[in-house]
Amino acid sequence: MVSRLREDWLQDPKLRQWSSKSCTENRGTCKCGNDINHVELWEQDSCIRGRIDSVICTSCNVLVSFKIIR
């Protein structure tokens, strides 16, 4: 799994689509079976408690998990 800063993943055409999605949209199960295609997007969303970092699968195009960072 690769972690990307917000400035970096916003410049990538495949990952840029996630900037307009909520951390609850496209939530699902990765069907790949490995985390080679997983990318952690820092500051993908935000809430009152802090920033939200998300893990997505670029192959399945689903949100695998997210965590709130205070």
C-alpha cells in the first residue's frame, strides 16, 4: 500500500475523482485479494473531529476503509 499526500493525489487523474466523494460513498469490499492496488489518501475528507484519511482500491474503484485523524 502506498500513502499519498493531498497535493500529490490531487494531481493524479485516477485519484483526483476521490476529492469530490464523501468517505461514505463507494464503500465496499475489495475483490482483488491483495493490497498492491491500495492507496491511502491523506485528507480525503474532513469532519468536526479532524481530517479523514481513506484507503481505496484503484483496481476495484471502491473505498476500503477510512480513519479519522485528530
